[in-house]
Amino acid sequence: MQKELQSGPFLWIDALPPQRRDADYDRLRRGEVITDRLQTLDQGHIITVPDGLIHHWIGVVFIPGASLEQTIRFLQDYDNQYKSYAPEVQRSKLLSRNGNDFRVYLQLRKKKVVTVVLNTDYDVHYAIVDRFRAVARSYSTRLAELENPGQKDEREKPVGDDSGFMWRLDSYWRFWEKDGGTFVQLEAISLTRDIPSGLGWLVRPFITSIPQESLAFTLSHTRKALSDRAGGGIVGPEHGVKGAEKPAS
């Protein structure tokens, strides 16, 4: 990823074949979310995880009228994120901030055949690339599944000794203000349990579809929230973003 920032295309979509790239840009400008599944290989071989699965997805959305500064300011308002990302985010809180480093709590609710509620903590870092581009990365530091969520006997299951619907979640954001708005790219890599024999009918729909659906949900709701604000006077694209540090080389 660091090499891509230094010498490769900033947005994943720009590395696509020209015909597909142009078609996808048209879709983005019509308000669609573009997603695709990625896979990292080790010298051409699939990387196996004993009893686990790695899910690697990437997506892009275009937010017309939104500046880079406004987009980042919105995403950093962690105390109010639950308002824009409900019902997947039920609670949100900024735990601490040190410059461009944030510690964040989110309570996530995922439903697909079964319903899973997770208390999750993240370390998040933002950095500027240039006047109109910025990046952020979010690493999960704690994920605890709730037993009997919403009930009087609600409690956290021991971390790592749970259903395994999510063990890790790392997210990588890129922001590029151009063409009268801001392109937002989100790349998410998550770790879950493998699909157990005999329970595939129950677990498979959750494990296989939730990563892509959650990514598309996050991008579409980011677009909706910022598009709604655009009607209230979003800063124009000529302003760029200020105040963040440059990414480490």
C-alpha cells in the first residue's frame, strides 16, 4: 500500500483496464458504489489461515459537492457516527485524540440469518498526501461479542472465545478531492472463523456476505450524509485540506 502511495495509482479504480475504468467512473458519478473482492497471494499461492478466513474487499464512492476537508471532518466526528451509520453502528464514542491519532469505540450490529452485536475499539490515524489527497488507516485493537444483547443479562463473551464472526478488522481509506467533489476509497481486511461443517447453512451467509455488504453500506451512508450536508453549504473543492501530517515514507 505504501508503494502504491509513492508510485502507483492513488485510487484502485485508476488501475483498471480503460474501458472498465471509464464505465465505473460513470457509475460513480451516477451515485453508485463500486466494490470488488481482492486477494493477496504469496508467490502466487493462496495464503491459508488455519480455522480462519481472510476477507479482502475494496470500494469507491464519489460525493459531489463535498470537499476533502469536509469529508475528513465528518469522519472524525466519532461521537455522532452512530447517527449516520445506523443500524450497523449502534453506539460510537471518541475515547481519546492526540493530533491525527484517534482511539475510537463502536458498537456494531450485524444481521444475516443470525444477529451479532460487537463492542469494538480501534486505533485510527489520518495523514495528508498533498493539498487535495489524504489517507487514513484504522486497526481494530479489541473486538468482543455480546451475549444476549439488549437484555438484562447482557454480557461480553471472552475475547477470542466467541462465535468468531469477526476477530480482526483493518480498514484503509483514501480521499481525493477532484471533479467537483471527493472520491472516497475504502479497503477492508477482516478475519473471521472458518465455516464449520454441519453449520454451513447458518454461518456461511453471515461470513461470506457481510464483509462486502458492510463495506458498501459504509460508503453509501458516507455519501448520503455528506450529500445531505452539501445542500447546507459544503466548502468548495478549491479549498483542499489543511493541518494533517504527511504520511511516513
